[in-house]
Amino acid sequence: MKSIVLATCSFLRRPSTLAAALLFAVTAAHAADYPSTITNDNPVVYYRFEELTNNGYPGFASNSSPSDPDQAYQGIYYPSSTGSPLLELPGIDTNSILFTGGGGAGNEGSDYGYVDLPNAAGTTPAGGPSGGPFSVEMWVQPQASPGNGGWSVPFEVGDYPNGWNIYVSGGGEGNGNTSYFYLDMRPSLFQGFGAVPITFFQWYHLVTTFDGTNATFYINGVPYGPYSASGFVPATGSDGHIGSGQGVGWYPFIGGLDEFAFYTNVLTSNQVFTHYTVGTNSFSVLPTGASVATAPLSATNFSGTPVTFSVTAQGTPLLYYQWFTNGAPIAGATSPSYSLLAEYPQDNNLGFSVLVSNAYGSQTSIVATLTVLTNLNVVSTPASITRNVGSHAAFHVTADGALPITYQWSSTLDFVTFTTISDATNDTLWLTNVQLSQNGNFYVVTVSNPFASSSYNANLNVQPRTDPPVPLTGYGALVAADNPVAYWRLDETNGSLAEDAVGTFDGSYTPNGGSVDYLAPTGIPHSADPAVILTNGATIQVPWAQELNPDGAWSVETWVQPASLGANGGDYRVVLSSQYNLYPNPYNGWYIYQQPTANNFAFVPQPGNAFITAGPNDPAHNNQLVAGNWYHLVVTDDTTNFNIYVNGQLTGGFAVAGDTLIPDGDGINLDGTAGLGGLDGGNFVIGQRTDAQFNTFEGTVDDTAVYNYALSPKQVASHYANAPLGPTVVNLGATATLTWSVGVLQESGALNGVYTNVTGAVSPYTITFTGAGGFFRTQAP
């Protein structure tokens, strides 16, 4: 778990008595001051967090509610070892407190600070089956995201499965890098507020009201809801926690918090808006000296990789920064963060610190140390494989460590003589159209960085194809001409084998209690070949192979005819997938959904989990899928962009840099071990997510292919239309050379004339100009 280390902070003291009196006079001149506005509405608890650090860290948070003159409901500060929450920071009316994080999900013993609300404060009203009415309000200033997939908690009361809390979501929760507020009233209500993306270091007024049946959430005076929470179960007998996620097993809050109030009645919309309006006019303007809120953390990096040191600071603007290395100022390093490319040995063991300052004071952070490593870590080595004649074959190595890392592949039969393979300088060696003459070859990769080098080998076994060949005519010839790694025509008449027409990667028809109907009529448009119908859980399972999960550019293509559309938000139907999960780690690989409600497709790369959605260009049906219609679906990854095509048209995409895709099985075995001597991963599946989550596809599937490169828009359009691309012409003066991938070359004397076959023409075909030119085209096979 990550912990935040803070330097000891000192703050400027309050203004003199005279200055304080003047400030009070100005405040009193307002039509209403914030504390009176709150106390007039009779809260049970009202923590203003005005405690000072004069006499050491305070033990209690005073309750300013007039209903508690004996302070029976005062809060209790439980600070972290670094003094979080920090006190005496600018806030509403006067001071606020700052939580600096620490700890981790599900770890109550982590080093973070919080304020405890005793159960006696009545934070879990017990009246009625779902508890009595209540309201809770606070001002919060989120300063950092809890991270991808995480949640931080400004306030919670009660452990699961009862009680309630407010969340700040982490970037990556299906929202890119944006955080939002969420309300969780267990077990009946979990509601996010996507209309208000959080801006860090901005104050927000949050109010939750519950009338015994419905809950309303206010952000800056604006109500959201009401939402039914009739099944809410209060956590009777539990303390509340401000700034802590311990009761719900998530991260502590990072940011400012002020003016916490609890009521045993429902505040009206007018009351909430009045509190917000008065509060926005009551921010304190006491000058405070610059101080370090979160110090830079020590880092360990591989040589050649970037490293960034960051600081967060508070104090009256303007704030200034100056970074130092080993005590010497770094020229131009005057921002809250400082980045460099770590290099060994010159940067190893350097110390980095930062001076933050303003007109009222300054503070230097503790020193963060940079450790630079030179390791060359080979995570997975090439695996020996058996492939059919004519198949693709791929050997892959996964390495990390100090950069740059280089690769060189060679082949050998006896480990005495090695033949360097030209241009084979990537982490994957691709062989195309392997033959029996390559049987028994060993392929060796030498992995190097500036500090180390190591070599690994794997064996290629080539065997004759034993299954009957799949006819590659018509549409099949068009696809095969574009050199797919695997191609399932799905033309079988019966049985369990889904044969790979071009390689080694046969699949299995798997009914799973449903049915596979062979020789479905019609097949894909523009072609007469049949298809298969998958119903009630039937799928096609293809065992994991490196070739089906390229570590680089790739494409996947299929034809589908949905039998029906999803009727509700949970009815996601999976068209294709190739992913695996090592719980509790994120999923790797990818999958494609047929989404409900929106009735479109969604491509999801893992572990980034960003969606690319796409529907057909069909305005008559709101560009949504129609049950019974055929759709040609292609996803490409050219290492720069993910693109999704529907019916030959590009309909969605985004930059690869905006997401993360780790191929299925890349460097990891299903048992969680490193892939040394042999990788494995999850199946490639037609009609289901690899881990069997969500629903299976219902409908007809045909002609599915995987490529180890990104299909071009012209190729995608060609496949959709079942029309080969025309010949490419290279003019060499008196001659011209024509090349084409598939089909019969034809010629005519006029563009719209009669075309006849060119007898014996095979690509590439050279013609010599003897007179007038001609026109050439290709005809589909």
C-alpha cells in the first residue's frame, strides 16, 4: 500500500487581536454569517474544525451545536503519524482541515488520519424500518484521485452490508481520468453524479437528505434525486468516520474538509441553497504561509525510463516552487513536479527536494531519493510450438528493465551454426507459411540492454495438415488473400471441429446446454456459403495461442446476425473475446459486446477498460442494430489507434495512448507464474466472454478471422462488399507491372467496355506498351 510522507509543517499564527477584531467587524457586516446560518437550523452535530495546534495536536473536535452545551457529541481526532488531518488551513468562515491520504483499500491498520463521530451523536437514526429522517452536510475540497479502480471516502458510517457513505470515484471507473461523487446507501441505493465532474482543489458543498424512503443528494445547492432508498438499513450502533474509508474497505479521503453538520430532520431545498450561498460568501481570507501538503516520494526506476517527483502545497497564492538535487537548485525546475530520464550511474542515489514559498512563508520538503536499476528482466521466454504446414508461427519474449532493450532473432539446427534473421529485431518473431523443411528448427532470441544480455531458444515442429482442406473460393479467397493468421469459415456440416482454414488454430463447437445449428441458410451477404447459429449458451472455443494475441498491430473480423436485442441494462451479449483474469488483478486482452438499450457494439481493451462504441450507419433505425440483419464487424489496432468498423465504415475509435491493452497471456501463465518456457492464457471465444461473465451471443456467426496487422480501410470495405481491390500499377516507362491479391485479371479497350480475361495472367504481371493503352480490373474468384 502507498503511504504519504509529510515534512513537519509550521503555519503562520492568527492575526493580531486588533486584526482579528477588524476581520470580525467585516464579517458581522454581512447579512448573515455562516455559523449562525447553520446553528439556526438546529443541527445535532456541527464540527467547525477550528482547533489550533498551539498546545500540540488536539484530541477533540468541538461540537458547535447549541443543543450540545456539555460537548457530549464532540468528535475525536485520530491523526496519522505524519499529522493528518492538518489543521488551521483556510476554509469556510475561518479554518478547515486537510486529509493527506495514506493507508489502502481494506486495510484499517494503515497509517492515515480521520475524525471519529461517536455513535451517541445519532448518526444512525433508528426510527422506522429504514431509520429516521436525517441530513448530513459538509464542504469538501478533493485534491487527488484515489486512482484507477479505487474509491476514497470523505464520510462513512457503518460496515458492510449496512450503513451509508459518500465516495469520490477514481479515474478509470469507465470515466477516463475523471472523478465524480457517489452516494451509497446500503443495500438499496448506489448512485453516481456524472453531471458534476470533480475539479481538484475546488470546494464543493455536499448535502445528503433521507426522509425514511427517498434520498436526495445536493452538490453546490443543486438537488439530484430523489432516489428510492426504501431498503436502506442504518448501521445502528456504529461510529461515523470523517476522512476515512475503513468501514467500507476503501481509501481515505485526500483533500480539505470543513463545516460538517448532522441533522435529525430533512433540510429543505431552500435551506440547503441558503447554506451554500452564505458559505460561498464566507471563505476565509487569512493569509497563510506556503507549506508542503504531500512531499515527493522516493522512487526506484530502471535506467532509461522517465521518473517524476511531485509535491502538493497549500498557502495563500501565489505559490512558488524550486527543485533541488543534492542541495543544488535545478535550473528551470519551478513547477509542482519535476521529471527526468533516469540514467545509470549518474542519477543513482540522487536526492530531490523542493522549496515551496509565498509572500508569507516557505518550507522545504523532505528529500526523496532516486534509485536507478540496471536489471534486464525476462518475464517470459519463447515457447516451443507445433504448427501445420502453411500456418503462421510466432515466437515471443517479454522483457522489461533498463532501456533501451533490443532483440535479435536467429535460427539454428545444431547450436553450432546460427543464421541471423534479417529485420527480426522485435520481441515477436513471425514466420509465415511454414513448411516441413523448417521442422526441427530452433529459433533463438538474444535480448540485450546496455548492461546485460541473455539468449533463449524454442523449437518449431511442422506437421502436415490432417483435416480436410476448407475450400477457399469466392469470399474465402478474398479473405485468405489478405493473409490472416487464423480464419474460421464456419461451414462445417456437423461435429465439434471449427476448422482454421489457413493455419493451426482449430476451435471446438461447444453447446454448453444450448445448440449449434450448422449450415444456416444465406450466410454472409454477397456470398452463398453457410454459417452457424449459436443459441442458449453455445460457443466456439479456440485454445490460447500466441498468434491469436499479437503483441503489436492486429485486427479481428467477423460477420454476425443478432437474433434479438437486449431488453435491459444487464443484457450484454458477447460477440468475441480473448482475455484472461488473474484475480484480483485486472483483466488482460479484449472483448466485444452487443450492448443493450443503445443496441450497438462496444470494443473493450483490457486492463484500460475504455469502451469504443459503434453502431451501423443506419439513420432509419437511429444507427442501432436491428434483429435479423447481418453486420460486418472489424476491430483494428495499428498501435496508434483502435478503430471499429461496421458494414465497411469506420464508426468509432480512439488513440491507443488513451487506453491500455495488454494482450491475453502476454508474459503470464493462467496459474499466475511468469511464462518461462511456455505461455498460456484464456481461450479465443466466439459468442462468449472468456471468463463466462455476462451473456452469450444469440444469433448467426460466419467467417471470423484474426490478423497480425491492421487491416486498411480499403481492405475492410473490400471484405464487406465481397469485391477484390483493383490491380496496383507500377509504370516503368515502356512497361507496367500489375499486382493484385485475388481474382482474375481482365482487360478492355475502354473504361466501360467489355472486359475479357487475360489468359495466363498471374500477379505480378508485366505488360509492354505497343500502342494504345488499356484498362484492367480484377474479377472476384
